[in-house]
Amino acid sequence: MEHESTMTTSRTHLSPLARPEWRHVDKIALEDFQPEDWQLLEQQRRVYLAEHQAAQALRLLTASKDDPSFGYMVNNYRHCLQSATMVLSDGRDEEDVVVALLHDVGFTTCPLLHGDFAAALMGAYISDRNYWMLQHHATFQNVHSPHLPGVKQHERDLWKGHSHYDWTAEFVAKYDQAAADPDYPCEPIETFVPMVRRIFARKPVDRRTTTLETQAMKDTR
């Protein structure tokens, strides 16, 4: 036992564990993991996510707090704060507020797919309504950008009649395309932290099957 402990702790870049009572799985390749190793990981993972997932999601956003802008009068962090503050001020529910806060969290790191980025980040914890809105909000922006060269301004019409069309159009019109005012009195990030924690504390819904089935349908067309 002493030999095993020494072998584990002597590794150069061994990551510390989040809790002192936890154990590392002292194997490298996944094919070497035994059932008891997976059981240990899953037990520790459940606690780890409950304690750290919301904070890590917030860190994706707050990392951009002091970033410069490439032309907008506010940076992406300020845009997200303003969007969430506007939703909160309108008395909408907590999920809508959190979705507004994180809707553009991938705007500069994953620009062409930032809606899918946010949907993947929050999808397990939010309604179908907001999941769909996140996936499509960038396309719905086009109607508000008539002078953007090459824009497909009315591309959103492809989804007319969809049950979440009206909410997506409303979100973009009221809380997204208009949320770039440098003088708008935004709530501080601290206002939203407890809300984010409560959303990520929900029992997750596994959307992977639906996503894979949808992709398979597209691939066969």
C-alpha cells in the first residue's frame, strides 16, 4: 500500500483532488479501467459537478470581464450582463434570466456556433423552449440587421409556426439586439450567481439521444 501511494503522489503533474477523502484512479488508458474504477469516478463526479459546475460555467463568462471590444460599444461580458438585467427587470422567471446571462458565452470563442455552444452548456438544465431559442437566436438576429452585407434577413421564416418561434423572436428583439448600451445600469454578476447555481442544481435531462437522432435524419437526406 505504501508503494502504491508513493507511486501515485510522485507523478510530476498529478492534479490534486477536490476533496481530501477522494482517491485517484491510478490508470492512464480508459481500456484499463475496471468496473470499480468507473464506480468510484461516478460517485466522485456527482459531488464534483454539484459543487463546481455552476462556478465553472460562470468562469467562462467572467473571464471576459475586462476584454476589449472589436467595435461594439460594450464588450461581450457587459452585453450578457445587460441582457440578463433586462430580463430580470421584466419580471421573467429565473431560468430566462440565467439563459440571458449565458446566451452569448461562446460569442468570441466559438463565434459561428455560439448558439449551439450555449445550448450545449445549459441544455440539460433548461426547458425545450430556451434550448431551442439558444440554438436559433443568432439566425433570428438577421432580421434586425438589414444593412449587413450578405445577410439572409428573413432566414428565421424557415421556422414560422414552430412552437418556440415567438419566444425566440421576442428574446432577440428585446434582450439581445438591443443590449449594447454603455450607459445601461446593469446588475453586478453577484446578483445572478445564486440563480446560476440553482439552474445547474436541477436534475439534468439527457438530450444526447435526441441530438444524435436529429443528426442522423439530416445525414440521410
